[in-house]
Amino acid sequence: MILLQVIAGGLLLGAVYALFSSGLSLIWGMMNFINFAHGEFVMLGMYAALLTVLWLGGGPGVFGLAAAMALFLLGVVVYFGLIREVMRGPMLAQILSTFGLALLLRYAAFWIFSPDFVTLPQTSLSGTVDLGGILLTVPQLVAGLVAAVLTLAMHLLLTRTAIGSQLLAVAEDRNAAMLMGIRPDRMQALAWGLSAASAGIAGALMAISFPFSPAVGETFALTAFVVVTLGGFGSVPGAMLAGLIVGLIEALSAYWIGPIYKDVVVYGLFVALLWLRPQGLLGRA
Amino acid sequence: MLLSAEKVAKHFGSFRAVAGADLAVEEGEIVGLIGPNGAGKSTFFNCIAGDAAPTSGRIVFAGVDVTAAPAERHARLGIGRTFQVPATFEDMTILDNVMVGAFLRHKHRGEARDRALAVLELTGLKEQARQRARSLGTPGRKRLEIARVLATGPRLMLLDEALAGLTPGEVQRAIELVRAIHAQGVTLVIVEHIMEVILTLTRRVLVFNQGHVIASGKPQDVVKDPAVIEAYLGRGHAQAKGSG
Amino acid sequence: MTRWGLLALAAALVAYPWLVAGSDSAAFLQDMGALVLLAAIGASAWNIVGGYAGQISVGHAMFFGAGAYLPLLVYQHWQLPPLVGVPLGIAASLVIAVLIGFPTFRLTGHYFSMATIAVAELVRIVVGNWDFLGAAIGLQGPATARGWYDVIFRSSVPYYYIFLAVLALLILATWQMQRSRLGYYLGAIRAGERAARSLGVPVRRYKLYALMLSATFTSLAGSLYALKTGFIDPDSGLGILVSVQMIITAALGGAGTLFGPLLGAAILVPLQTATNTWLGGSGSGLTYIVYGGVIVLIARFEPGGLVELWHRLHAARRRRLEMRHAA
């Protein structure tokens, strides 16, 4: 029974991983660019939720939305202010740009918020649920389900809507998209906004269940890297699936080996993945 | 036979860029490859050069099966190629660009340098050896690419529209250069749109359309082939031309 | 750099400890000199793979840590001279280098960068929780010298000269590499990998050479650090800030240039020491905000660092002078 609980918990958290990793995968597939500050976006989502609760009160809907909006804005600003220029430059500039941004955001957060772990003071989601012997907390359940829905929504947005196909057109062939009247710049900015927003909401969702500090961004970034690699280059459905798998592996490792080493297992599997199947599960050639 | 490409196909998902093409090249030939844009010529080139792995088919060079080999291996064995859009090393000097090529067969800096200078002499770039590659215009860049590849000592050179965008005078000079390279014993396969170049330089031409070879033979004959005319200009023109 | 400039630089570096010996804070200044050189070694080592080969490692601390931990490990457990651990550190670093480089160098550059963070973090967690390796407490070297082989000096000056010798060796090796086939091939890979392949450059193999060379010298830097300070723990040896330090030092001065890392070290080490003195503990928090900001600025405006900036301003000035002459 405990094992099933662990598995359920792992999958629920994995759904949240899938959410923010899809955002990273979107950018990677679209611009061949890895945002090394993506983990910090998740972390900032957590703090955005915190500030919203402290200043405005309100329930999960409010602070979730606030986190999404704040991070969407940040994503767009980062695109226009930094990414657009750096994309034309050498690889060094591209990688260092978001790596430096990650440092800047992380240490600014340490400075502003202090390195102590904090929890989100909210009471609307509390208690536990008993699903046939498996005990899950309401926050855990809500976070996982909402994340799953949002990730699916993002996938549908990309594949079924007009704006989604415009985004994918730019990803496929920038020049051809321009000839069709699509503005790549706007689409890429939108993608950055969506990517950051997905990270922000994911952060807000996790903040409901877990205490957090500015240090957590680093770990989420690595989780995202593993998930997008396992999912495959540029594949949002791949990231969805891989998120669940990684969440599951993490939970089982924590259960069988210990919480300290769960990350070691995940990173070790990452290296193995690079050796044996770097294209991941659903990667494009 | 120096190069033999049999039933080479390259699919991108459901799109068949190359749908089964054959090419046989004897040592010492200059073979032309023509066809409308999007016919699959460059993709075919990429397969021969090792840049892309064919979906099916076989490519044998100098007795070695190179179908699945990476581009580096193709180059080592003696296949060199230029790119449709020149890919020179912009921030490096012209000399350094060519030295990168020379290092393939010459391990030491001194020898590589000597070889590079000799090639620059042949291609008429020696004066500009110390300039950055980015200071060259497109014709200069194409010439530099040829020099760079030549420095690798290839047995077979694949020129992908190396003469496109040149003025008539530059085209003449380029034709001279290609002849000089051929005289040194290099076999050539050239993709071109400029008929004059094809007629002057090549003894044999293959015509590509929609991923496979639709005609082959002597250049003078091929340009009169109705199938070829149709491929380029459409059905109406072929009928208007009659039997040529 | 001109031959005279080089000579002047060498003379200044050799004479530095002697030049500051007369001042009140001689010991402090000499120590800082040694730290500048050590930072330059680490940054120059990173520069080989990050600057010249264009493969951005953001986890280089793992090589530094291997080089720092193994000497102190062999001392702490078996009372061997720490020097014995130096080649062991290099060996461990080479293994890690191949483990990461071999699979990722046939893929796009992002995979390599992601892998370096992941493995560096993996190593840090494992070391930080394994008692044999000191866990969170760390390892210590000999308190006093049992002989010359323990490489323990009271003053910073002998360390200064050892570091200077290693830096000189590293710069010489980098210069030789730059002029050799390896250097040209790495430049080609950076300038255009597809074109490089078409010219027969064995891309994966050469990237690995660069990484292994870089890892070796980074490990050496770690060993020198351990020999000088006599102490290492997961933060000082394997933390992300160690990696950040190497990157910003090289990038600020000029990644891919011969003397950029030394320039970066000469600027950043005194600056960091000064802010630490002014602002105390809270200073370090601010330092990393600034570091992050500086890295972003470098990436956005001048990826070639100060050396590139100098060249650009110099060229602009020359053009203006020419125009004035023409007018």
C-alpha cells in the first residue's frame, strides 16, 4: 500500500514536472535554445504566489493566475531584452546569457527573500483524501491534476489552434514562416512568455505542498533538463510522458534508497540516457 | 569506378527528397547534375558527401562502402564538397581557412601552411591570404571554399552551385579554375544551373527532377530531351518544342 | 601581445612579491597575488574547452574538486604526501571528462552543458554524503610539513612562484595548441561544425582532446589550491560557485584568448577581496548577484570580453585617425 502511495505521489509530482518541462521543450524545439534559468522561473513562480497571498490574500486560483501572469511578463521581457540579441551570437553568448540570468535571479532572490525555507500560508486546500487505501493530500492531488490539465492544454494549444500552428511554423522553418506573413519575433516572444508562465504556475502548484527557498531553482532546472532529454528534442508530448517517468523514478528512489540519493539516481540515469538513447522517447531526428 | 551510388533514397517523414537515384562516376570524369530547384540535387549531394545518411540505397567510393559513414570519413577517403551557401570560417583569415583543409593530410603546421599557400596560389587568393574571410564577397567566398576543399587533397570534388551568382567574367575564371583542378587529377561532379558551364565543362550530365534521375547523357542531347524541358518549363513548352 | 609587452608582463609577474615586500600589508598582497595566479590557472584551463573549443562547461568544479580532494584524501587516510594524490586527481578528472564528453560531443552543444551541471551536482551530493570522502566536514592536509614533499610553506611567496610556473606552463601549452592542428580544428569546429566535418575534422575526438586537456589543468588547479590551503569541503571544492568563478574570470577577460583569463583574474580577485572586506558576509551575497549580471552583460554586449572590447575600440580609433588624415 505504501508503495502505491509512493507511486501515486511520484506521478502527481511528475505531472508538475511535465508542466514546466514542456515549457522548456517548447523553447528548445522552437529556437534550439536551452534556457538555463528555467529553474529560477519556477522558483520565482513560487515566490510570486507567496507575495500574492501575503499582499492580496486569495486562494489558489488567484495566486496561480498571478504567478502565471508575472512569469509570462518576465519571459517576454527576457526575450526582447536578452535572448533575441544573443541568438545571433556565438554559442558562448547563448549559453552564458541564461546561465548568468539564473545566477542573477537566484542570488537576487537570496538577497531579497533570505535563504530560509518558507511555506505558502494558504488554507483552502488542505486535508487528505483516501483513494482505495492510498492516502494523498489535497494539495498534492490538486497540484498534480491541475498540472496535467494545463500541460494537456498547452499541447492542444500548440497542435489545434491557429496561434499554435503559427508557433510551430516558426519552429519548423523560420524563413518560410516569414514568407507566410507570420512574425517570428512575436511568436518567439509569445513562446517565451508561455514557457515562463508554465514554469510559474508549476511553481505555484508546488508551493502549495512544499516549503521552498531560492535554492530550489537549481534542482528544478536539472529536473527539467533530464525530462526534456528523456522526452526528446523539441517534443512537448515527450516532455509530458518523461515528466511522469522522472517523477516516478524520483519517488521510488527516495523510498527505496533515501531522499538524499534520489537526485543522484536521476542524474545518473541522465548520463546513461546520453550514452544509450540521447534522442529520448519521442525526439525528432 | 570511383563512385557508385545505387538506388539512393532520402525521406524526411513522408517527404521524399530523393526517391531512388543512381550515379556512377569513373575516375577523371566531370559529371554534371542539373534540375529545377527543389529537385533533390543538394540532398543527393549531402548523401554522397556523408552529411546526411540515406534512408536506403548504397554508396561505394573507391571500393569502400560509405553509406552509413559520417562526413569526416568521406573526407578522409577523398570526397570533398562545397556548400550551396558558402560556409567559410568568417573570423579566420583566408590562409587559416585553407590550412584547416590542409591539416587533413599534413599533420604539422609548417607543411600544412606550405600546402595552403600553394593552393591559394592556384586559386588566385594568395594576395589576400592575411585578410579575414568575412571581407570577401560571395564570389570570393566560393573561391575560398574551393581552395579549402582542394587543400584536403580530394579524389572526388562535389561542387554545389559553385558558380551561381558570378558575373560572366568571374564565370570564365571559375571555369578555368575547375579545368585546372581537373587537370591535377581530381574527378568532379558539379551541380549547376548555368547551361554554359554544363555544356563547356561536362562530358556527361544527369537530370534530376522530384527526387530521381529523369535523363542522362551528353549535355547537348540532354538539353533537347522533352522530358527535361518539361521538367524545367512545364508541359506546354515541351509540346511546343516538338521533337527538337 | 607584442614581444616587449610579453617581456614586461613576465618581468612584472616575477618581480611582484619582491616589489610589494616593503609595504605594510606585504603578506596580504603577496597572498592575493598567489590567489590571482591560481584563479588565472583555473580560468585558463576552462578557457581551453570553453573558449577555444566553444563547448561551454558549467560544471568544471568537478575537475577542480577531484584535483583538490584526492591529495588530501591520500594524506588523511594513509598519511601519504598530498603530492601523490595529484596524478590521481588528474586520472579521476579524465575519467569524468570521457564519461561526459564521449556521448555528448556527437550531439549539439546544449547536451554537453546540461551534462556538466548534472554530473557536477551528482559528484557534489555523493561526496557531501560519503564519510570516507569527508562528507559535509571535508578533508584536511598536514598541519606542519614533515618534509619538502608536503609542500607546506608559511609564506605565500613560494606558492606564488609555483603557481606562476604552472600558469606559464599552461599558457605555453595553450599557445602551442592554438598553433597546432588541434587549435585549427577547434577553431573550425567553433566557426562552423558542418563545414569542419566536410573537411575531415573528427569533431567528437577533437572536442574530447580539448576537454581532457582542460580537465587535466583544472584538476591541477584544484590540487594547488588544496596544497596551499590544506583544506577542502564540498562547497569550496565542488560548489557551483567554483564553476562560476572560472567562467566569469575567463569570459570577462576574453574567452578564447591567451591572456584574457589572467586579465580577468587580475580584475576580479582584488575586486572580490575588496568587497568582502567592505561588506563582510553580506558582501558575498551581493557578489554573486553582480557576477550574474556581469555574465549576462558580457553575453549580451561583448562575448569576446575585455580583450575583444579593446580590439574594437582600438580599431575604431585607428579608423578615426585615418579619416582625419584623409581629410
